[in-house]
Amino acid sequence: MPLFINVPDSANAEQVVSLGGSNYNFKFSYNSRDQRFRLSIYLGEVSVIEGMKLVESTTPTSKYDLADFDHGQLFLMRIEDTGQAATRDNIGFDKPYRLTYLTNEELAEL
């Protein structure tokens, strides 16, 4: 079952997300120039990835060999077709785009 991760409405926010048995610190920052969120993921004080751009219909974590994040993938999924790119105003719960996590087992079943 996919896990939907809320993306805050604020330009800069942090939240703890439990994935694959580990607690990750997700730091979201909004770049107003290109109107995209960037996501940095930390495991404790250790950086897993920094400044990953959230772009619609992509698997941003699949582009990297992440030893501390090898249990699944993040996707920015389009839930509703609005014809708009994913921006600060339309990513999150009850919005056209959702940050989604699937385990490796769930991915293997697709």
C-alpha cells in the first residue's frame, strides 16, 4: 500500500518520516525562481541526499545510489490531471500531486 507523505504549504519546513524501519528528517525548501520544492533527507545528522528537486511523475530517489535509503522509492505522483506543473500550491494531501513512497516489495509487484 503506498504511503503518502504530506508536503507542507510553507516555503521551508521539516518533518520526521518513518520509512523502512528508520526515522528520516525530511527538509523541504521552496525555490521561487523555478517554482519547485527541493527535498533534503537526513538519517539522524547524516545527509542521505540534499536538494533533490521534486518534479511531477518522477522517481527522484531512483537517480542515486543511496545506501541509507535502499528499502524503497519516492515518487511525485499526479493524482489529478490539471495540466499544471507541480508547484508549492498543488503538492500534498487533497491536492493534484502527492509525494508517495513505495517499498521495494511493492515496486516488484508492479
